[in-house]
Amino acid sequence: MTGNRRPTIKTVAARAGVGRTTVSRVVNGSDLVSADARARVLAAIKELNYVPNSVARGLVTNRTDAVALVIPESESRLGSEPFFAALIRGVSGALAESRTQLQLMLVRDQAERDQLTESVATRRVDGVLLVSVHSEDRLPGMLEEMGLPTVLAGRRDAGERLSYVNSDNAGGAAAAVRHLLEGGRRRIATVSGPLDMDVGRSRLAGWRSAHEEAGAPADELLVEAGDFTEEGGRRAMRLLLERAPDLDAVFAASDLMAVGALAELRRRGRRVPGDVAVVGFEDSVLARHTDPPLTTVRQPVEELGRTMARILTDITRHGAPRQQVTLPTELVVRESS
């Protein structure tokens, strides 16, 4: 090795002729490595005098007292959605109590994914809080294979293996639709969340189950998938109105999509709630400032963040087992319905 640059996991991987994930597995004692690959990695580590950062910084505690909050979304999404701000407040507040440093990491492309892999492999953080989990996202599996304590906001599916904190998405959505049915609405559309996310599928399942309970089978023509953005809500509302101009209510799977739906209804000259009732999900600050104020399902986002942080701290400091928590939701009725 030339110069005085300290070798990195990337250097070791190149010398051993393996990927960085393999080096991480060897460093962390994982069994998911062949004997040949392990021997080559150990030889490269010895040759390069590679020392993981956690060893240099945490000889006594073997901790860095830092955790990463990983959000695989863009800065614009992070800034525009109240959910993320509330979650970060909850996480940072709980971590401050335990004097743990919070590192916010946006993972938007392969380069940033590689950076996260190196941070994990060299143990620059004790654990990861992962937000915006999609079913096919490889990040949760990668973190699990590396043996790094991980807590998810939400889950990939009902069989999730990792620790997670979730809201009662199906129950909250069902409560919203029951409220609309009890108010005499009969053509209740929904703007669902992304269907490659458990949160999107669960809120859609709640919309369906409330119809079934009432003996009024849900009309699948009244379903349009959104993406949790205002523009996505506006687009979905436009498509729903074109397909079903007689709809008299809409349940949007997020407040931000409800804001988009309200804007499209106003543009079409539909009165809310006279012609069309609207219900959202989250009870963000937006819900109190729409015209009319938005009926919505309150989910405790800050508490979700606090609970995630506490679970991760329990695991990293006390060796606690996996925890999977579902927080209750509550319908908040305002003038839009």
C-alpha cells in the first residue's frame, strides 16, 4: 500500500477480489461466506493492516453511540411531507435522552447505497432506523445479513422478520370508510398509497373491509394508486372522477394526497363536503389548514419515531430481542366530511 491513506473496506474488497458485503460479513463474523472467500479477506486485512473504525473508536464499549436514520427518498420529498419531519422529531428526541448521536442518511442512488454499506461494514453506527420500506427493497435484507441491529418504520409484509414499529393502517382506514358510510355516502373512492409498500396495501385492505362489513361490496373501479404526494393525489382524483363522476366520497391514504384531491375537486366545481366528502390519513399540520379543514385518521408519527429509537437502543445496549409494535390510530372528524 502506498502513501499514508488508511485502508478502507473498499480497498480490502479489491485486494481480496470480493464484494464489500463479503468483507463486512467476515469482519462481523457472519457464516454466510465461503471458506475460500473468508481466507482471502483475512489475508487482505492482514496485508493491508485494515482496522474497522469501530475497533479504533470503541475498544472498551464496542459502541459508537451513533445510529443512522436511513430514508431512501429525495430531499424534495423529505422537505414536502410532514410525516418525515414528525418522525425525525420523535427519533431525535428519544435518542437525545440516551445521548446517542443521530446521522441522517438519504439513499437515492447506488453511490449513496455503497456509502451506507461502508458505514455499516466498518461499524460507524451501532444500528439503523429505516424508513419508507418497499417490498422489493434490498436494504433491509442487506442490513440483516450484516448483523446490524435494524428497526423499520412500517414493514415489508405481514411476515416481517426484523423489528418494526407500525401504525394500525388497516384499522384506521376502515374507521374512515365506516364514518363515510354512516354519513350516507355510497360511492366511496380511495386514493391508495403505493401498492409495493405494506402501508399502501394495508390502508387499501381497510377500505375494502369496511365495505364488506357494511354489506356494500367495494367497487374496484373506485381505486386509484397514488404515491403519497400532493400531485399524486391530484392526478388520482382526476382519473377517479373521469371513471366514476357519480362518486360522493374519497378516502385518501395520506393527508398530502387528500390536499391534492381537494384541489382537483375544487377545479372541477365539486363542493366539499356537499358533493364529495374527503378523508385523509395522518392528521398532519396540513389537515387543520385545508379549506374545509380535513377529516383524517390520526397516526402518532412522533411516537412512532420515539418507539423506533427506544427499541433500537434496547437492542444495541442491552441485547434485547426483536420487537414488533403496532400503534393505535384515531379518526378525527372535521368539516370535510
